[in-house]
Amino acid sequence: EYIYQISTGAVRTFKMLPDGRRQIGAFHLPGDVFGLASGTVHPLTAEAIVETRVHFVGRRCLERAAAADAAIASRLWATTANSLRHAEDHMLLLGRKTAVERVAAFLLEMDRRLTSAKMLALPMSRRDIADYLGLTLETVSRTLSQLHAQGVLDFSGARQITLRNRHSLNNLNA
Amino acid sequence: EYIYQISTGAVRTFKMLPDGRRQIGAFHLPGDVFGLASGTVHPLTAEAIVETRVHFVGRRCLERAAAADAAIASRLWATTANSLRHAEDHMLLLGRKTAVERVAAFLLEMDRRLTSAKMLALPMSRRDIADYLGLTLETVSRTLSQLHAQGVLDFSGARQITLRNRHSLNNLNA
DNA sequence: CGCCGGATTGATCAGTTTCAAGGCATGTGG
DNA sequence: CCACATGCCTTGAAACTGATCAATCCGGCG
């Protein structure tokens, strides 16, 4: 069991049911830390979406460092608490939001986190997005098309998206 | 901002959308700790479901204690990581499970955690259960009736449930 | 006894899924 | 350089699960 920090690339962490249904809990981008909640029962799996480079530390090693240095212990707690906050927001999305609201929330999250250019360069497929949002890939595709038709966003290839109207996305986000 | 531990009773923590839709992230029972992920943006609200008694510590105070004592820091991290694990399992439920699977999972979770008697004495209403499982209260009620008809459980009043066949519940849990 | 909130049950509706077909890139080999 | 295969995405039509609307029931309590 290790704890990872991404330097470049992107990773998805997810859980699966025996019959193949998958729920992606989070996408991890450069700078992000994951592996903090080692579930021995239902394991949380991590996979790179694109070519990725990570730093990692053994859990035990980090525990020793935290025991020795209170600042490290504090950061460890803060980082875990951040993951928990994200999970709590995501439970609201999965349990109570409509398809459009979910997609809008996803676009805004990626817009916030993929700070690169004006255009979002999504590293993940429609299926990944669907499994993150608790939808089917068809519903994700349809919803994106619908937002395109409404002039909220533009495509330059399926994974290159420009947000034209963040305001209306914010409204959809509920 | 405080961190709480329940001594007796039961608490629900949840998030709400502006239009009133609610998602309960967790039910907290005696011994449980909550308040570890203080979201400044979307606040996480906590309410007692029944008469409840809690211990609480100021966040800052706990931080100081953690800085001074590595054992406390370690427990703090472990507890937060446990909440994160629960949230990850619950995301899978909310994003990918069917109504019956959700209700089965709920019953088994409560069976595991309410260790008192043979009979489950649920402290929460159907609406609370629904908001925890991302369903409507009607669907929860119908699903429980269906499980009753199948002989999986018995009622002694709406909130007093006896599990007759944990094995089949486990199968439904997927 | 009658009220009241919570729970059950029924009928219909709607959003999302499922099933299915077709399109658009990208890359490979003839 | 083009034909064709492949993977991913889009679009359409039908089906289904769970939601909504609505009525009734039950249990506790004044």
C-alpha cells in the first residue's frame, strides 16, 4: 500500500461491482494526492488515463514521518479531509442531481482544475465521464450535444471543449 | 467549527441543494466521530435524529493536541480516512446500484452497526433513509414491503425490523 | 374519539437506460 | 494514396426503473 502524488498525467480511482458496474470516485491531476483511504475490504483501484508520472511513498514510511514531524501529520490530515470534502460533494451529485446538472458540474470542475488554456483538454473518455457521474456514456454524449446546441459550449474534437457561457453552467449546477 | 463524538443517540449529516433536494452522507451512531471535513464552501449540516448526547472539541484545540501528541494526530488521520472509505463505498451505491441493492445495503449496514438486539430499531424515518440512499421515500417503502413479501424481513412497526434472511440480502447487495 | 404525522399502496409519468445503427477520426497495409 | 479496420463518439427509438401525484392506512396522543 502506497500513497501517490501525480507529477504529470491523470489517474482515475474507482470501485467495481462483481458484474462490472463501475463508479469512478475521482479524477486525479498533477499535484493531487491519492491512496489515502486504503480499503482492505472493497479495494479502491487506480489506473492512469494517459501517460502519467507519479511520486509515491510507502504508507508505513509516511506514518513514521508523521509521527516524527507534526507538520507532516497535519498536512496528511488536511489532504485526507480534502478528499473527504470532495466525496461529500460528489455524493450529493450522485444521489440528487439530474443528468444536465451532473454534466454541468463536471465541466465546471474540470474548468477549475485544468487551468491550462482557454480550451478544456479532457484526458478521459465519455465512458470515464459517465462512470464518474453515475450515468451512461450515451446520456453524457447527448447532454453535451444539448449544451452545444444551446450555445453553452463548443467542440474542437470530442475531448476539446470550450466553455462559452459559464454563467448558465453555474445555474444548471443547481 | 467543532468536531463531535456521539455518546448516545443518532445524527444525520447532509448537504442540500437550493431547491430542497437533500443528500444524507452518513448516519452517525454512538462512538462515531463527525465534523472532520469542514467545508467552508458547501457546508455539511448535522442534525440529531433522536435525543442525542455528544462530546465535542474545537477544531483548533484538536489541532494543537495533534501537534503535541503524534498518537492523537495518527488517530485523527485514521478516523478521517475511515469516513473517506465510507464515502467511497457510498458513492458506488449512489452512482451504480439499483433500488433493491441500495435498501439491502442499508439494512446490512444498520444490522452491522446497531448491535443492540436481534431486531433493528431504526432511529430514522423513511424520508431519511431515502435521502441517504438517493431514492424517494415511496421507493424505500415499496422495496421494504417487497422484501417483507419475500420473507427476507419482518416488521414490528415501521421502524422495528427483523432480518430473516441475511444471506439473500447479501446477494442483493451485489 | 378524532386528529396528525408518518407510512403504505396505487396509477401514471418521465428521465434515463438500453438496444441498435451510423459517423468520424486515426492508423495500417496493400 | 486509397481502402479498410478499429475505437470512440453521436444519434435514434423503444423499454424500464424509479419518480410523481394522490388516496388511504396506521399508530400515538391530546
